[in-house]
Amino acid sequence: MVRREGCVYAYHDACPHYGDTTLPWRQDAYLDPSGEHIMCAAHGALFEISTGRCVSGPCEGQYLTSMPVYINDADEVVVTLNGTDSQIRSDSSS
């Protein structure tokens, strides 16, 4: 999950270039050094945060698989997994 400009974006933790390769180079490190793109540490692919589209790397033009996510009335971040809502964080301001 990434928060950007008041929005929350959620994607499966897998690079479309090679389906079971996780993205971070260390735990919870999903963004490139500039903080502008989600980055696959294995391939160096860069993805737009707001769309999940690969803009550079071996999977250019492909997309990360998005997950439905929203902030509920209690200000909790909620993601839908297998048709069921699950609270991910109790405070969306962090």
C-alpha cells in the first residue's frame, strides 16, 4: 500500500515481469530512492504509484495487480481480499 496526495493505492506484492518475484529490496521498502515510483528490486522496474503501470524496465507497459482499497468512516484503511473487507491499519494518517 502506498499513500499519495490523500489517496491510498494497494497492489499485490509481485512484479508482472516474473509473477512470484516480490517487489521490495528489504522489508517495506517499495519505493525508489526518489519516492516517486514503486520499484522492483529484482529487475529495477519502475511503476507509477497511482496506476501501477510499469514506466521503465523489462515489463514496461504492464501493470501491477491492484487491490480494492478505501478509507472507511472510522478513518481506517480497508482492503478487499477475496471479496472480504479486511482492516489493514487502524489510522489512515500514518
